Amino acid sequence: MTTAASAAGPIETLYDGNGSPAAQGWSAGGRGTQLPSEGITQFMTANDTPRTSQFQYFQYATGATDYIASIRLLVVSSSYNLMDAALTFNPFNVLLTPASRANTFMIGNDVVAWGDLQGASHTLDTNIFHDYAFRYNGGKLDLYIDASFADIASGTASAVLSRTLMDPVFGTLSGGITWGDATNDFGYDSNYLVDNVKFQDLGAVSPVPEPSTYAMMGLGLAGLLLGSRRRGGQAS
């Protein structure tokens, strides 16, 4: 068997909102509070004293090269500064190093922006559930809000933020997805509810029979037809 040109794979749910992501194959780091409730889990960090130092993040390695990932969440509160963003969504398994912040989405109170706080931003009501989806394709990173995977994959959805990625980030893992609170700075906290995280590989391939396989299939079909005719003649 040979393989055809790449085509989008199925949409997979990597986290269904029930309990800890670590129980569903995610790597976890840091510490914070997780409060599961009816398929939606609330995540909180508190840095209300200089010694609190809470942060928590979750990472998943899909192994894909070009892909779409989405997180459906509601922001209760999310604060950020120039050095670190509290609530982040990242296409690589890399936390907020100076290089990776430029390739990271930050979700704050009523705003979505780049992690380095440079360039465009997008305002919206983050206190209701939205599907925040990014498409990473050929070195280009686009963010969509409340768009379907089909429209994102076909190019008919409109991105609210777009950026051609900077130089490769040290430690980048192809197909990595990271989300969570990436700062433990005093006074910068996050509080948000997550419904699900989904993923689609845009580079999936399907096996296609080789020419010789087609020939064998044709011979087999011809044999079946010939046998059927002979049995039909004997019956008459």
C-alpha cells in the first residue's frame, strides 16, 4: 500500500473537562486548585502573598506537524504582565521563555493578545464560554474564536490574530499543546473554567492501494463474475 496526499484527520477530544487533565494523558506542572463539577473543571492559582508562588500548566504531545487545537473555557479572572501571562494557550510544549512568548496566546479579562504583548489584540467578553482555537500550519499561527474545525481547516474562518512564527523556539516539540497559568508573580492570578480541549491533525494520511493491488482486485472481481456466470449456466 502507498499513501495519498495528506488530509485532515478526525477531531479528537484530548480533555473532556472531567477532573484532572493528568488523568487523561496530560503532563502537569506547578500547583494550584482544581474543582471538577459536572463535566467542567475550574482551575485557580493564587499569588496573593510573595511566598504563595502558584502556577499550573498542562502539556500534551500529539506528534503532529500541522494541526488545529482548541480549548473551550470561561474566564472568571486572569491578570498578566509584560514578563508573564497568567492564562496561556501555546502550540508548543514550551513555557513562557522570551522566545516562546511571541508564539503564545494570552487570554485576559475581555482581551486576547500575544504573550509578548506586541502587535494586535482582540477584545471580547471572556466571561462567557468561547472556543479558542489555533491553527499551526507551515510556520504560521492563527487564532480563531468560536469557529468550527471544518471552517478553520478549509480556510473559510476568519482569524482574529495571525503571526508568522519567529525563529524556532529552543526545546520546541512538534505538535505540542500547552495551556494553563504560566506565572507565579505576586498579584497575578488566574481563575477559569474549562469544558474541553480538542485536536485535529491536518497532516494525516490515508493508505491508497498500489497499482499492483488494484490489478489483483480487478482479477479477483473478474473471477467472481466468471464463477457466477458458470453457476448460472449450470442451473439452467
